[in-house]
Amino acid sequence: MKERIQKILSAHGICSRRKAEEWIAAGRVRCNGVVCGLGDTADPDTDSLLLDGKPLPAPAGNVYILLNKPRGYVTTLSDEKGRRCAADLVAGCGVRVYPVGRLDMDSEGLLLFTNDGAFANRLMHPSHQVEKEYLVRVAGCTDAGLAAFQKPMELDGYRLRIPKVQVLKREGEGALLSITIHEGRNRQVRRMCALAGMNVLRLRRVREGNLHLGDLPTGRWRYLNKAEQIELTKED
């Protein structure tokens, strides 16, 4: 079955579709001996595709990775400001993988990567609403602030589900909270804490669905096993 050539290159795990378009435009890709153009299609099973005169590597199998993201890393594949990218930490997996969702630069903890677009899209779809648990150290924790979590909150016009909030430790107006949410709005936990009058000092995601960060060291990653993959995306 014919597919756009940039999609085929991306499926082989050697580049993103955008990068593949750049290579095609530069005349680096040939199909059956003919230089390809943007918009051209090919059948990966029957056509001969060459990149810089060499055959493409075998298509990449699906890879599913759990990373313990450190603070100070952005959740992008590259950064125009030169900041460190979480994707660089999983480069050793041998294929090009993409983050599933986000953790902002100042947050840390569990972050998934995969090259399986269907898996990622299903996991991020609003209807799936996978639980995400965070350990959050805050300043300005008051009884009124804690009560605010149990009332409807809105972000960008979207009404959030009431989170599960547990006080794990409290010292004066500082506290360590466990906050579990179902959505994945931009900087959601930080913004919810702000609405409750609290300032986040440290935020770490420790669970997503059935996946637990556990004792995985900061900056290290591991593969998901088959049972974890199935459990994470199964219907409720």
C-alpha cells in the first residue's frame, strides 16, 4: 500500500516527518532510482527507497519507555534556546521516540516516551483520563486552601474534575501533598495550587495509571513490559 515517503522514513525510526520532508526537498531520497519530491508516495513493501544512496534500515519496532525526568529538562525533542531536552536522556534506546504528554522544565518524575503514535494518542485523549499522581511540596498551605481543592475549579474555561488531595506532611504553612488528577491541562497542578493560594516549591509525578515511578533513579529510564502497556490503555 502506498504511503507518503516522509511517513515511511519516520516509520523506520531515522527521523521525524518534518526532518524527512527536509531531506526529500534536498534531493537526498530516491524511489526506484528517481529523486523524490514532496508529496510523492511509495509502497514500502515493493518499492526501493534509498537515503543518500543507501537502503533504509529495518522499520523500528514499537518501543515504550518510562523515564524519571530530572528538573531543568524541557519535554521537547529539541530546543531553540539551547536548554537540555528530556529526549536526550532516552536516546540510548536506539530508535526515535516521542514524549507522551508533558512535564514542565521545573517539574520532575514519571514521563513516558514511545514511537507508537496510536498508543500515545489514545493515552492522551481526553476521554481516557488516566490518573496522574504528583507529590507536591508547597508553601502557603492553609485549611481554606485545602478546602478550595474540593470545589469546582476552571482553567482556560475548562471545568476540572475535583482532584484527590492528601496531606502527607505539614510544617507550619508548608506541606507535602499528594495530588491526583485525571486531565492533563498545561501546568495544571501548579495552576490549581495557585488558585488555592499555594506556591509550588517542588513537583514530582510518581504515578500514571498503573505505572509507578518507584525507585528508578533520576535521569534513568526503563522499558514498559507488555502487561503495563495493556493495562495503561485498556478501557475502563
